[in-house]
Amino acid sequence: MAQFTDLAGGLAFFAGLFALALGFAELRVRGFYLELLSEWEHSPGLRFLTGVVFVLGGAAIYLVNPWQVGDPLAMFATALGGAVVAAGLAFVAVGERMMALGRRMVGVRGKGWAYALVAGGVVLIVATFARII
């Protein structure tokens, strides 16, 4: 198995790919975000499972990636892991309220959020490639 030494770059790359996919999902199917939020809002079991996955995945990212003050991408990856843990805990504790707030924030402006996610994904991927090259 190949050894990958740039963990922060890898995390940023895959976060960028996920952001691109999530942005394109809304652009392809209008109302995707609202439907997703509605399903989470009305399904306690789905919120619980999502929270567990978020906490475990975020904790793994946070614990594996070291905080390096001189490396902005490493700092981003560590902060992302902590934010994912916080989101997972919120999914379990106050998930239905989070989803209701999310539906109000997305509203009919899902396209704007989609473009922002696509742009953010491109930025993360370019930052990763700039780091590798």
C-alpha cells in the first residue's frame, strides 16, 4: 500500500470532492437540499445514525491530523474535524430544530448555496494540488 504523508492535503481534497458533489446535486435536482433537510427533520433514527457517523468521523479527523500553526491547510483540516464532531452532537441533541433552521436558511435559495459549495470545493481541490506540486 502506498504511503500518503500529506494528511491535511488528502482531507482537503476529499472534502472538496464532497462539496462539489453536494453542490452539483442541488443544481441537478432543484429542491434536493430541502428534501434532505425534511427527511432528517422527521426521522429521529436517521438523525441519530448521522450524528454517530459525524462524531466518529470528525473525531478521527481531529485526532489523526496534527494542529500545525504554520500550515493553514492542516489547521483547516483539524478545525473541520472539530466542527464535524460538534455537528454530530447537535444532530443528536437538537436535530429537529437544526433542520427546521436549515430549511429556513436554504428556503428557495438552494441554487446560491449550491454555487457556494461548488466554489468552495474547487478552492479546496486547487489548494490541495498547489500543495502537492
